[in-house]
Amino acid sequence: MALSIRQLKYFVATAEYGQVSQAAINQNISQSAITAAIKDLEITVGVPLFNRTTQGMELTAPGRQFLSHAYEILAKIDEAVHLNFIDSDVEGELVVAATYTVIGYFLPMHIERMRRLFPKIQVQLFEMNRDAIEEGLLTKRYDMSVLITSNIVNPMLTTETLLSSVRRLWVPAQHPLLRFDGVGLREIAQEPYIMLTVDEAAQSSMKYWSRTPFQPNVILRTSSVEAVRSMVANNQGVAILSDMVHRPWSLEGRRIETINVQEQIPAMDIGLAWRAGSTLTPAMQAFRSYFQQTFSIPGAAAHEKFAD
């Protein structure tokens, strides 16, 4: 039986979400289709990739090894499909600034792809907070940035959002709230809450909490996503964070589940920013085109913000 791209995608989604039901939602397909694809994939590779438990789908040791290969295969396919038409002969230097969350959970894979696609472009990468990035873009210290565009308010910058990462409630395995498909901020306010502070996460959280009569019962404020992950997994609190930084397992190997929040929680938008009105160099154009094609952004659909 031949291995298919569809099987790989369903396998990765199930591994990341830990539940067939959530993988089916993510892939916009039926649960039975996910189950059948994984069963066929296990027959093809000749080993069980998951242990089926009451908590969900847990990767076996061969499954963990296969996951790394699946990521690599899908990345290569995506690169071949979407990036054939960018001129690889572009050369120059590109100074890019990015925020902590973007560098930690989004950018490294794309920088590596860029280096393979554009071997003549020299990318200098800096980690900065949003204020420092905005100032650096305006003073031409940085050419472009990759950051949380939903935090940008400076009218002198142009932004282009690449993806919107949904924010959901993180809870430990077997938490009572998992009995519900969605919970509201009223219920969440009754739980001990771990508040992430890095990249203005706390300010973003309080914007939607402040629109309700409820407040989070914050027991810890931390700049570490891994600290939030570990505390949630060890049943010390809950948190609302984006899917982009979610991983189903803590460093201790404990399960972290997600639940949809009933209120309208703004997504975390990730994208590019540069100085408004500036002429993009060939290296900047190549950088922008790479992300446009990777995330299927039609044309140059940037949101221009000009000063009065």
C-alpha cells in the first residue's frame, strides 16, 4: 500500500492534537476518515504509531520517530509546490528583527528555507521587543520584522498578516472542564490562572477580559511559555494561549488539552512589518514573496498605515 500526503497530514494533526476528534476539526474531515488513514498508514509502515487510550492518541516510540520524518516530508512538499517561481539568484543583505514568541515558535524553519532558496541573501536576525523593533524600522536599523502584527499601532509602519493563530484554553488531562465542548470566561475565572507576560500577552489578555464582568484568578505571571506549559500540565492552573505555541506535552511528558472559549477571543496575528512608504530592496522583496507564497497571500495585500 502506497503512502500518501493525505495520510501524513492526518497523522501529524492527530499527533499534535492528541485526539482524533480535534484532528478531524483541524483537517475539516470526518473522524472516520482520520481513523482509516492512520490505520492504513500503520499497515504501510508495519508498526503501531499510536497507543489508543481513554485520554486520546499517544505516540509510540516508532510514532515519535515517524513524526519527525513526516514533518520533513511535508515541509519539502510545501517548498516544492509553492516556491518554484521565486528567483533564487537574488542577492544582498537583509536585517530582520523578530519578537521572542516569533523566534521561538515560528521563524527558524522559515529562515532555514530562505537560506536554501536564496543562498546569495545574507540574513542577520535580531530578537527585540515590539517597541525596539518599531523604533529600529523607522530609523532603518532593521529592514523588515516578523512579529505579532495585532500589537502594531504605529501609523508609520506597513504590516502584512500571514496567519492568525486561534487562542484557546489550556487545561491538564482529565480536567473537569474537558467534559464541555466550550467554556466561558465565567467558568475560567473560577480556576487558578497562569498569565503569560512576554510579547504583551498579558495586555492582550486583559483587553478581552475587561469586556466582561469577570477577571482571571492569576496565581503567577511569567514570561516563559514553557513555565505556563509545565504548570498547566501539572494541574496547577489553566491559561488561554494561541495554537501556535501549543504543544500537547510538557517537558515532563504530561498531557495538555485545549478547549474552545465561548467568548470572542481575538486571534494572535503573525506577520511582517516595514517602514511605510519605503522602497523594498530585492532582498526584502524576496523575503516578502517567500512568505506570501508560503501562506498563500494573494498579491501584495499589505495594510498600509500612513501618518497624517
